[in-house]
Amino acid sequence: MKLETIAFNNLRRRKSRMAFLVVGLLIGVATVVTLVSLSNALTADIQHKMENFGANILLTPRSDTLSLSYGGITLGGVSIDSREIVQADLVKIHTIKNSRNISAVAPKVLGAVTVDNERVMLMGVELDKEFHLKKWWTINGEPAKTDHQLVVGNTAAAKLNLKIGSKLTISGELFEVTGILDKTGSQDDQLLIGSLPTAQRLLNKPGTVSLVEVAALCSDCPVSDMVNQIAEVLPNVEVRAIQQVVKTRMHALDQFRTFSLAIAAIVLLIGALVVFVTMMGSVNERTREIGIFRALGFRRGHVVRLILMESAAVSLLAGLLGYLVGMLATQAVLPFMAEHQVALHWSPVLAGLAMLLALLVGCAASFYPALHASRLDPTEALRAL
């Protein structure tokens, strides 16, 4: 009779003990799978949002400012060399090493215009890119689609008494208000937002822009690298990373991942203790059986292999079931932790790692009981018959 046959026959005879071992390891593996898959899904969700919602790199004209002070009294600063950004130079952004990580480049031109004897700020944008970038904007009405349509900020609309469908004249050109922004609490509330070519013409800034927002967050490189790459191709532009939101969210995820691993380690340790205690009890109960095996010529290595085979079979089953339970638990919990629908990836690699982890924990916890069983004196074991 082969050792494998003896091991599996023993597991079939002791079904309740096998079930107890499976449950002990299953809980530990399922916890690890749940926490790992949950943190991976949330990380992917945040990276997707940051890549598609909002900018995290800002390009502004480089200017030299002279600070005026005398006798300890600061009189303020004067910009002595201010430049505009040449719109044609923006194509260079797509030549940088990490250009594949850029999801949107949104140039803007800004300037003051007069509407009904009131001075307001006009912002020209590339309409399709801007309304894609500012997904958090809530517009009553419709976004502007043509050169003579405008979206008006909440404060500016109240100041100029504008409504959806209102007409206004800027520098002799007639425009229609197609939408009004809900209050954002930012400078967007005070803007008239129209197409970039029209605003450049009205502000007498042909071919130039006032600032550029770049939406780019790469999962395999720091944003600071992309800032340096853009600065190299646009030396006359000030490039800054708006990293507060990115770093805050990523730091929170890192803390969650660290906490998850700590909890998973504790649960796995408990599972290993369950296996250890159960296998030690099994060895003590099978003293006579092991004594007979030894009397029949089984060596110590055979006894160790017999115990470890039983543990390995139980561990592999627990690893597979733990992966399935963990993924189902993640699928149930994820909608409550993510703001939007997140696709859960059933990774065969994670399944393999879960089974390997269960195998390592189960065999490590069973090694001492197996060694203890191999050291039993067959003569003493046979006296118990």
C-alpha cells in the first residue's frame, strides 16, 4: 500500500477533523485574498479617476519677479519679464518619454472683457477637452459646442443677470448662454467660458495661451518625473505638480494595505495554530497506528511524509476554497467602498498564490507534529494495543 493511499484513507475516516483543518486555513487565506484584492481594486479605481478626472500638472508662463524692499519694509513685487505660452509648442508634451500616461492636455487663455459695463473674466478653452477634464462640473443646460456659445459661472451669471438662452455682446460679437455652472466655490464661478479660438481673438492673444492643465497619473512612474520631462521640452514654461490629492489618496491606500497585511498575518497565524494543535492531537490519537507502521518497517521519513501529505492535501483544498470565498467577499464589499462601479479581476495568479500560501502555512504548522510522530518508539506504541 502506498503512502498516498494511506494518507487519503485517513482523511476520509476523519472527515470532521479534516473539515476543521480546512475551515481554519480557509478563513486565513480568504482574509488575505479579500484584503489584497480589495486594496488592488481600490488602487486601480483611484488611478483611473486621477487619470480621467482633473489635472495634476499645471503649466504657466515663466516670469521673473523683482522684489522691492528697503530698510526692512517690503513694497511688493513687480513682474519684469512675463511671457505667454505659445500654443504650437504644446505638441512637444506628447514627445516626452511618458507621453502614454497623458490622458488630456487642456490649454486656456484668460483675460478681462466688458459686458454691459461690467468687467468679467473670459476663459477660452478647447471645449471637448475641458468638459471632459472637469467631470465634477455640474451644468444647468448644455455645454458650449460652437464658437459663439458660452457657459457662465454661477457668480458671473448673477452679476450679469444671465439665464440659459440669454444673449450678450462681447466686443461687438453676439453670444448665447447655453449653460450655467452650479456653484463650485472656486474661481470657476466668476468666469465666462467659451471656445479657445474665439477668446484668443477677443483678447488679442492669437496663438498663445495663459496656462495649461495636464491630466496625467502613471502607475509605474512618479508624477515628478513627468514634470521634469515636460520642463525639458518646454524650457520657458513653469511646470508644477498638483500632488496633494494624489499623495493623500495614495498614502491612505498604502496605510490601508499595511493594515490589511497586518490583519492577514494575524489571521494566518491563528490558522497555523489551529493546524498545529489539530495535527498534534491527531498524532497523539494515532500512536498505535504509527507504532504498527514502524513495526512493519516504516522509517521515520515515511511517517513524516505521511503526516505532511495529509496536511498538504488539506492545505491545497483550503487554499482553493479560501480564494473563492475571498473573491466573493470582495465582490460583496467593494460596492460599499468604491464610489463607482469597479470591475473585479479574478486573477489566476492570486489563486495560485493563495494555494501556495495555504500549502506553506499548513506544512510549516504540521512539520513539528510530523517530526514528533516519527520519533515515537514502536515498542512503546505497541504496548498500548
